[in-house]
Amino acid sequence: MEEIAIFRIFSSFPLLGLLIPDVSSLFIFPVRQISVTHLYVEGFLLLTVIICTIGIWYHQKQERGTNIQVPAGT
């Protein structure tokens, strides 16, 4: 699970590195279009971060479910 968290962090870095300049260039030059390859890469990285986040959430939910103890005498 730790590997998924690390992968999510390291896939967020290039996502922000591409997303911030693209969004700022749209504010400066509104008629300029973002490169199609940037859109593909940003979409893939965003999908990767979402999948890792769901995996971490699911794993934590499973751990909480197994940590519930049944009281003695039932």
C-alpha cells in the first residue's frame, strides 16, 4: 500500500508541472489552445492519481473492517 501512495505522489508532480503552465497560458492568451499531447498526458496522470486514491481508500476501509473486535461472551 505504501508503494501506491508513493506512486500517487510522484505522478502528481508531473501533472502539476504540466497543468499550471497550461492554465496560466490560457489566462494570458485565451485564444491559444493546449497541445493535444499535453491533454493526453494530463488526463492519464489524473486518471492514475484517481485510481491510486481509490485503491488507498479501499485498502484503509478493509483494514478498519478487520480491526473491529467482537465483545467476549457473544
